[in-house]
Amino acid sequence: MTTTLRPTEPLQHSADGGRSRTYDICVNSRRVGSVRVATDPNFGGAAGLIERLRVDEPDRGRGRGTVAALAAEEVLRGWGCADVSISVPAEATAALALARALGYTERSRNMLKELTGPAPEPPAGIEVRSMTEEEFGVWEAAARDSFARSW
């Protein structure tokens, strides 16, 4: 059996030079899943992302995801990426095992909270307003400097 990636769309280019493309994962030309690869908008063209890697239920546990991830890495190498990141939900034990087997290490842990309903009122004595251009300039310079030092 031959597992390959087949593009499902033209190569997408963003205004900032980023790239992305979605592929079908195929076994002997039969679709068994999909994967999206992209350059990381936060780090430019030198960093890539493997997103939404899915193998259909009947084809799981047969190495299809492993081959698809390795093929996606090769696509990213061809785009000039030196690093690749993935995001795996904590409860996806099979995906976590695959990522670890392929040499991925945990770099950070992100958490998400869905905000519903109206925003709460600010505490007494707190004023909510937009920044002035001058305030934004001062804040932005400090934020860029802090971000650069953190990396």
C-alpha cells in the first residue's frame, strides 16, 4: 500500500508571504483523510505548521497518520521551513503518542475558554477607553522590546 498526499487546492499565498495548502491523504489513490500545512504567521516562512491532520476511522492504526505527518514535513522543508509545530488536544492520546514517536517535544501548553454572554462591568473606579495614538506608540515599543527579549 502506498500512502501519499494529494493537493485539494492551489497553493495559497497570504499578503505577508505565508503559504498554506490542504491535502488529501490517499492510499493507492483512495482518500483516507486530510491534512493542512502552512507557514506559521507568528514566525514567518522559516517555521511551519501541520494542522487538522485527520485519518478516517476505518484507516486508523495502520501508519497512515505517520506517513502523512512525515510527508507534510517534507512539504514544509521544500518551502524553506526549519521548524514545524503541531497542536494536539490533551485527550487525543493516539495523536500525542504519534507526535512523540516522530520527535516532537512539548514547548507550551495553551488553554482555551469560550466567552459567552455580555462582558462584565469593570470594577468601580476603572475607566475603559481606547488608547490615544501616543499611548499606543509607547505601549507598542515596550511590547516589541519585551517580546524580542523573551525570544
